[in-house]
Amino acid sequence: MAKPGKANYSDAKAAIEVAKTWRGGRSIQWAEHGGKGMPDHYKCRSPLEVNGVIQEALFIDLYFKRSILTGVPDKLCFSLMFNHARVMGLDENGPTRHRNSVGTGLAHYMQIVDHPHWHIPVPDGTPGYAEPLSRQPIAELWRIFCLRANINDAPVLTLPHQTAQMDLL
């Protein structure tokens, strides 16, 4: 078994492949987080159930931050977490300097991968390998993520409400 905060390749694959049920409520429960800069960002953590038991070490982390630049998509990260390690993820509008230094022999090895992209486990690094995705509506990215992460009963993706301060921009 890997140390807490780490997941080896076989554990990561098993965490992705097992059928999971969303247990975070009937809607996405975003929590606002302040921080440096503007706008604020939002997070949501949802428990997952496997075979009728909520799993402490297996959960979903979501991150959202509105873009303040015209034409630049909002930043959104969907993460399947196991043992506090990200074993699979989907990122939209993060820094575009992700170079695949793992995934020897795969199509995008040693390439810079733009957004949106998947992070998937590979034998030589979990989950450091990114595969590009075509740009799509965020709701469709969420649907694909839940399908590939084998998560049932996830709510429709709703984003945090825009605040009055954001309306001033």
C-alpha cells in the first residue's frame, strides 16, 4: 500500500475502475474561498460510496474560479482523489505549461499539453500524464469526467452564483 498522499499505479487504476456513487447531495455544494487576487475561488468536496459504504480515502474535489479576461474560459478542475492523491483529473484553463515527463511511449510523452486535458495514471507516474481534450461546454466536461471516473448519481454541474462584486467588472 502506498503512503498517505500517494497512490501507486495499481491503486490508482482500481480507484478509477470501481463503481462509485456520489454522496455529496443533490446539487454541487460550492464553498467560497478568499485568497490572493480576484476573483475568489470556490471548492467542493464530495464523498463517494462503494458497495454501500462511504469511503474515507476516496472522494471528489472540485475547484472553480471565474475568468476576468474576455475570451478566456473559467478555471475548473475535477479531481478523483484516493488517499489524498489525485488519481485522475480534468483541468480547464490552467497554466498551459504542463509537459508530460511521464508516460514513456505514449502519444503525448514529453509534449506540452494545452487545456482542457485529462490527467491519468501511467505506470511511471500517477497522475502526471495529460491527454488533450477538445474544448467543450463545462457541463459536457463534467458528464465525461463522471463517466470516465465511474461515478453514478452525480448531480448536474452548477457553478457558483456570480456575486455583486463580480457584476461590477
